[in-house]
Amino acid sequence: MPKKSEEKRQRIKQAALHVFAREGFAKARISEIAKLAGVADGTIYLYFKNKDDLLIRIFEEEMDAIIPRVRERVARGKTAYEKLGIFIESHFDLVESHPDLAMVLEVELRQSDTFIRTPLKVKFKEYLDIIADIVEQGQSRGEIRPDVSASVAKQVIFGALDDISQNWLLRSPRKRRLSDFAPEVKRILLEGICSKRVAAEEECR
């Protein structure tokens, strides 16, 4: 795609993100997105089939960038406890630094029929599997309790992060930074699944 066309496409995506986050996906109109992007309504259809397609492309392209970035950060941790802590911090950092994107991905998208009807859940599962992979690797090294299910652990950990993030996103005004919650969240969530040895070591830090 020519550079100018790609720039226009990205402008439309960013405008859509802002409108979806502000108005909600159901109420958002193509005309609003076009106006904010500085293009004619019909121009949007040169790049995206419809509003649903716009939402799908935003999710796929953003997750394609987010997942490897989070995996790279997580890989810097030495223990499962550290890796899971980095995942928690990374998720909160993402939400805090890109609230429009987080609002669309965490609130609007998952409430829409578009998410339910399409294979987008595969990409969502890939993100959650970062947690499951850490848990399984930690179990092989004796850092995570063997009686913990990686499948359940990823749902519990992400469920907590998701709920805290959504409450923060929907709160106005936001009196605290989302990242301020990370230390307490790590302590509550991780000390329950780590082996006694690892939990004791982390407690002594």
C-alpha cells in the first residue's frame, strides 16, 4: 500500500478508536469517524468493508503488536513470580497509556456480536496463554504449585486485571493511576499460586 494510503488508513483507525471509545460501538457513526479523520464518508469504505470490519481490523492489528511486545517484556523475568508480575504491570501500563484502545478492546469489542461471531477469540486466547505458559513453565521448575490449573489461573488473573481496568476506565475523574494498583494486585494474586519457597523468597524482598 502506498505511503499516503497507509497514512490515511491509520488516521481512519485512530479516529475510529476515539469515536468507539467516546460514543460506544453501537452508537458510533461512520460519518463521525470520517469527519474526525478528515476524509469523506465514502473514503472509509475504500479501506474497510463497514463499521464491524473496522472494529475487527483494529483488534487484530493492535493485538498483533501487543502480544509479541508483552512476551518480550515477560521474558526478562527470571522466575514465574517475576514474569507474572511483569505481565500484570504490562497490562496496566497498556490500559493507562492507551485508554481509548483499552476501552474499545476491553469494553466495546467484547460486548459486541462481532467478537462473539468471529475467530477473534483465538487472538484473545493467545494473549491469555502468555499467563498459562508462565504457570506451566513455573510448575516445571517448582516455582508454581503443582495443583494449580494453568487454564484456571489465566482466567483468574486476567479476570481480576480486566475488572480493575474496566472500573478505572469508566471512572471519572480518575483519582489514582492504574499502575498504582499493581503491587497489591501482584501480592494478592500471585502469592496464592506460587510454591511456599518462592512466596517466602518474594516476601523477604
